[in-house]
Amino acid sequence: MKSCLNQFLFLFLVKEKKGGHSLAVGGTRWVGYYGIVLFGIVSLLADIVYEGGRSVVPEFLRFLGASAAVVGLVTGLGELVGYALRFPSGFLADHSGRYWFFLVLGYAFILFIPALALTEGWGLAALFVFAERIGKALRAPSRDAAISLVAKDVGIGRAFGIHELLDQVGAVLGPILVSAAIFFSMSNFHFAFLILVVPAVAALLVLYVAYIKLRGYVNVEARSLTVAASLRKLDKRFWTYNLVAALSVVGFLHYSLIAYRAGGAIDPWIVPLLFAAAMGIDALIAVALGFAYDRFKLKIFWLILLVSALPAIFAVKGNAVMLSIAILMYGVGMGAQESIYRSVVADLSPLEMRATAYGVFNTIYGLAWFIGGFTMGFMYDLGEGIGPWLVASFCVVCQLTAALFLALLLRSLKS
């Protein structure tokens, strides 16, 4: 199996040398592109599993007898913990130098999604859903650190842009695959989850190929630093950037809230199509802005702050046209965030603390996402008359405040 995969993917691209380190024919720049594509394919396959499963998990839990409160708790708490655990996982990856261990373990946890085919009660199903999010927390900091290491001669922005493009292809294909499986199996959820074992195993096989070909380039020495000492190595500019990003995320209207408002204005079958279109836009924007970041660096963040305010502004009017535009603008905002946010972390953190830096950033990002969603949901509950205007004003204020700190950050980078 190893031989077949290696020949199929990289026989004409990469040659190995003794000791397990790999050399690209075109030098380290080509290694960067190989690594980006390999990690992108792993994420594509994993997203087919995760996004495909997530698209029907709420309905599946309801089918098994879970209440709406249980569904909300499982999905919401799972996302929150999935982000909160990224700091300790990133710290441990840097502390041990074992990026590949956390990558393999984290991606192995995606098998909990096809394992839902074996569940008959909502309790075990909820535990499996929760476990998959823990896997995401284990792998994400090491994955982003690994991408930044192999892409150092390619450009951080374009690296994460290309990775996000491939990632979003999986995010679109997953729900389509699961939808087709449910349709042709006459609403058999267990069958739909079972077929996801194929992309899950494929993701692990491609990750194995990545390990064989790239382990010599993703190799960081273990560091015996305490948590406090590790955080002190992240300077003021890094923390200022985290504040800028957090404020922008708090003021970025979530898709779930737009879709909730769209329930009475847009036909139900159209909303998923708009979401798929938004994910397609996400992928294209991520690539374009990723390349732009390598040229303009943090200056491109002004555009992100502007774009992040648009979904809430378009969603003020609750008609079908404006809400549809709001969903598409959500895709633009997510594309900008997914490529640029991670690129800046790489530029503002020392190489030996890269996974810790991504862990810190992702934890703050997750908390900001949770706070923003809860706050804006509360505002919408105040009523159609005032709620949408409050949300739009809140988002604009958050982006303006983020802009003030961005100006301070740019000023400190010049000095």
C-alpha cells in the first residue's frame, strides 16, 4: 500500500534519501508546494468526513431521541472545547517536538464520525461528536505549524490560501455526499455515516505519505519551557494582533444567525445552496487574499475589517435578497479570515514556538466566536424592530475598535 501510494502521488516529484529526509527535485520551494498540497488533500478528505457528518448530526441526534437543548449543548460545547484545548495541545507539541504525533492522533479522531453508524442512542452519539472536536484541537496547531515550516520558501499567505481552497472543496463535497447517501438509502442515517469511513481512511493514508516525504522538513527540537516561559516568548506585537483578530471575530455575524433569520424569508431548500455558494466564495477569496498577503502583509487586514462588517449590515433588512447577499458576504469574510489570520500568526511568532502560538490564537479565536455569537443572538431576540440594527451597530463598532489597534500594531512593526 505504501509503495502504491508513493508511486501514485510522488514518484515523479520527490525522491527520498537515506535517513528518511526527503529532497524535492526543484529544491525547498517545490517541497513547500508539495507539502501544502499534501496537507491540503488531508484536510479536504477530513472535511468531507467532518462537514458531511456535521450537516446531519443535529437531525440524527433528534432521530435518536435527543432534545433541542441537548443538540445545542453538544454542538456548542463541542466547538468551544475544540478551540479551548488548542492552546495546551500546541504547547505540548512544541514542548515535546512531536508535531507528527499530534497530527496523526488528531486526524485519527475523525473516525468517530463514521463510527456514528454504530450508535443506537443519542448519549453515545453525542460522545462521538464531542470526541471528534477534541481531535480537531489536537491536530490544528501542529498542522498549521507544519504548513508554515514547509512553506517558508513559498510564502505564508499563498500557503494558507491554497490550503484553505482545498479544505473548502471538502467542506462542499461532504454535505453533498451525505445528502446523496440519505436520499438514495431512503433516509438511512447509519448508512450515510458508514460511507464516510472511506474518506476518513484515505485522509490517514495521505497523512502517512506526508510523513514519509516531509518529516525531514517538519522537525522541531523539544523544548523544556514552562507555560509561563513559553508565553513570554510571544511578544507584545503578537498579543496586540490577537486583540485585533478577536475584536474582528466578535463583530462578525455568524452564518447560523443569518440562516435563522432567513427561515421565514427564503425557501428552506435554497438556504443550503446559498451556504454551498458561500463556501465556494470562501475558497476563492482565501487564495486571492493569501497571495495578496505575501505582497502587502498586515496592510491587507484593513480590507478584512471592512468585509467582516458587511454580513450584519446586509442582514438588517430581513428580505430574501438582502439575506442572500449577507450569506455570500459571510463566505467572503470567512475566506479572508481563514487565509490571513493564520498567516499573520506565523509572521509574528518565533519558529520554535509556532504550535504554541497557533494554539493561543485558536483558543482566543474560539472564545471570541462564542462571545460574538451569544451576544448577537441575544440582540436578535430583542425583536425585529431593534435587534438587526443593534447587531449591525455592534459589528461596526467592533471592526472600528479593531482598526484602532491595527493602526497601533502597524506602527509598532515600522519602528
